[in-house]
Amino acid sequence: GAGVSQSPSNKVTEKGKDVELRCDPISGHTALYWYRQSLGQGLEFLIYFQGNSAPDKSGLPSDRFSAERTGGSVSTLTIQRTQQEDSAVYLCASNGGNKGSPLHFGNGTRLTVT
Amino acid sequence: GQSLEQPSEVTAVEGAIVQINCTYQTSGFYGLSWYQQHDGGAPTFLSYNALDGLEETGRFSSFLSRSDSYGYLLLQELQMKDSASYFCAFDNQAGTALIFGKGTTLSVSS
């Protein structure tokens, strides 16, 4: 596709449920990033995939969060047993993996945990 | 640890010039990026500095001083459409992901 695609665009879930958020990066981009943005806040790094290297999971806030990237393309961020504090916009970005290469962001998934 | 500091809010009028400062702290610093985000939109790339000095792209310029761990984004001839949040972000030698500041909300009035 022309840009980074994320689905769903909005997700409302009940506390305690599991959710899966999907990201389709730009074709050919080797690096994929997940960030979280709470209302009026900055972008909090979650996880980073670069090619076939082991992902950098240092930003994941708890073991309820996990992500995978299949075939070096599509990525899924899973949040288990959601809590109200997980409510945020989850942004995915991709680039060619080179330093200084611009990140191309998707429009995000707005997650609301009730 | 790693951190970035930037002002939370800046206001200006159309046609004016505004400078958004960013100071950072990290080991193995490689470069500083700037992103713009309009309300409800995705962040979009503005500029990247890996070397000291000024990079100019149209009405926007970005500056880096590695010795001072400091950079700024300069916006000239402000327009209403420049009202947005602006984020500085750094990357490291180690190849970790871009780390973002909390952002500066710029409000441009007529």
C-alpha cells in the first residue's frame, strides 16, 4: 500500500478482555515500531522490529503486552487482560531501518478500555 | 538515563518567527529529528540533524549543537496551519528506536 495501515481505527473493549491491534507497514520497510500516545502526551516507545534481528522489547510496560511480526511484514500488538490505563492511541511506524530515515506513521488505533 | 526536554506550549501570531528548543540526555547520541502532529493526525517527519549546524527546509529550519546536547526547530512566516504539536526525538549509535519528547503545542493566532 501507499502508507502504513493500522486496524482497527477504533476499539472499545471491556476491562479484562484481550485485544489485538494490526499494522501493515510500507512494503519493503525493514523496520517497524510501535508507540503509544495517551491524550495530550508524547509518544511512548513500546517495541521495535528490525529485519531478522531480535526485537527490542524494552518499552513494553508489562508482560500483558506482546507483539510479533510475521514474515518481516505485518505486525500484531496484543494486550492481554486490558486495564483502563491501557486506553490510548497506539501508533505503528515503519522505515528502511537506516539512521535518520523518516518514520512513516499510520493513523493509529484508538483503544478505549471501559 | 535518557530524556528530552521541550516546552509544553508556545503561542505566536501569523507571520511571526518561533523557535522550539529541545535539550536531550542520552549516551551514544546519533541524531535529532523533528516531527509535526496535527490534532487527530499521525506524526509526520520534518527534519533530521546528525551534524552540528542548521538545516533549512523552506519555512522550517532545524539546528543541532552536539556539544551542548541541544537543538531547536525554527518556524518562519507562521501560518494558521502550523498550529500543531512538535516533537523532538533522538536516535542512538546502538540502533535503538527513536525516543520522543513530550511535544510542544504551537498555537498560531491571527
